[in-house]
Amino acid sequence: MENVTLNVSGMSCGHCVSAVEGNVGKLAGVDSVKVHLESGKVDVAFDNDKVSLKKIKETIDDQGYDVE
Ligand SMILES: [Cu+2]
């Protein structure tokens, strides 16, 4: 299991939290995802054999947020 903290800009409210946590959370191989709205950080725990970090970043990007 890998644990990463991503810096994500553009998240501003509960809708953003739901969009990121919901869409990243339903990727196969993602164990947990937690958005920290105040700091603009997203903690993700995932299985590197099942899902790539690139895929996770793309999923966040697809919701309209910028991942560092
Ligand atoms: Cu929002």
C-alpha cells in the first residue's frame, strides 16, 4: 500500500470534497482518500499494483482541479 499527499488547488467547498473523495474513492485499488480543504491537500492510500498515481491525478484533474 502506498500513501501519498497531493497538493490540489481549486477545491473550495463541500461539493469539491465530495467530487474528489467520491471519484477517487471509487477507483479500483484506492483504499482511502481524504481531502483537507483548508490546506488544499489530499491524502490517498492505494495499491500500486491496481491503480497508478498518474490515474489518481488524472481523476482529480478531470473533476476540474489542478494537481501539483
Ligand atoms: Cu466546491
